[in-house]
Amino acid sequence: MHFFSSQSLPATPWKNGGGTTQEVVCWPQGAGLDSFEWRISIAQIARSGPFSAFAGIDRVITLLSGDGVHLHSPDGAINHRLGQALQPFAFSGDVALDCDLLGGPSYDFNVMARRGVAHAVVSIHHGGSMQLASPHGLLLARAGQWQLQGGAALQAGVHDGVYWAAHSGAAVEASAASDDAILIAVALNKVAIGA
């Protein structure tokens, strides 16, 4: 289990100058954009512009804060207003998209999984308790505090999150430890050959 704070992740500027990316984790470690199985990052979108295409990648984007963006493809196949926070939107990375800001800069949580290799499911939890039995995964506290089994705590803005990779033990469990607790959970599973 690896704990991280999103506030301390280095930000890499985009080549087109339209924003920055903070990589949380890329698997396998050290893999490049053409060889990762899955990748999770937080991006600041500072201005309208193109979204790069990632052939063979399935994506899930979730608005964290800001006014949001309008994502649309030239052929009209994708036309989505990502304007409400914590509403995951799944789409194919094969298509190059245009991105229009709906107001000021936005912060987004991004999950990419290589099609046929890994499958990602992003879910939002408001209080209560939850568990993930996936061999790879991530939990990100967006509000309040969450308690992990074993006693560790996730507090929004302090220890924002935890991720794990190639974990074969028991399910990871978390319970809300405050009334305002909100958690983003990512379950990542290998895709069986021939599936």
C-alpha cells in the first residue's frame, strides 16, 4: 500500500500549454505512455484545446473541482458536458477530442487502462463503508476522513489517498470516519486472455 498526497505530486506542463498533469501512479512502474497497463493522474485544464488520442486505451474522467469542460469529437460520436463534480465519464481514448472550458480552470481525475489488458471501474462513495477486492486499485479522499482496515486514515488534503498494485491479499476496506466523507475508488483488474 502506497500513501500519497495530491498536493505534493509534481505537475508536468502539457506540450500545448493547455494545462498540467500530476501523475499519481503508472503500472508497471517506469512504463511509458506506449507501454503502461494502467495510469492514474490528476490534471488541471487551464484553457480550451485538443485532448490527445490514446489508441487502445479506455479512459474514465471525473471532475474534481472547477466549472468543468465540454468534450466533443469532430464526428459527434462523443458529446459530453463534464460539468458536475464526482460523476465519472467513461469513453474511448482512440478518438481525438476537443475540450472547451465551461468557465474557469478545472481539475480532473483521470484513469487510463489499456484495452484487452486491464479494466477500470471508478465509483464514488458518500459515507458508509466499502471494499475493493481488485489486485490493483486506488482510494482518494475528496472530503472528510476515511478509516482503512488496520487503522490507517485517509484525510482529504492531508493523506489524500492510497494505491496498491499486484496485491493478492484480502480486500481493501474503508469506512467513513466523518459525516462529510466522500471517497473516489478505482478497481483495476486484469483482463483474461480471450475475454
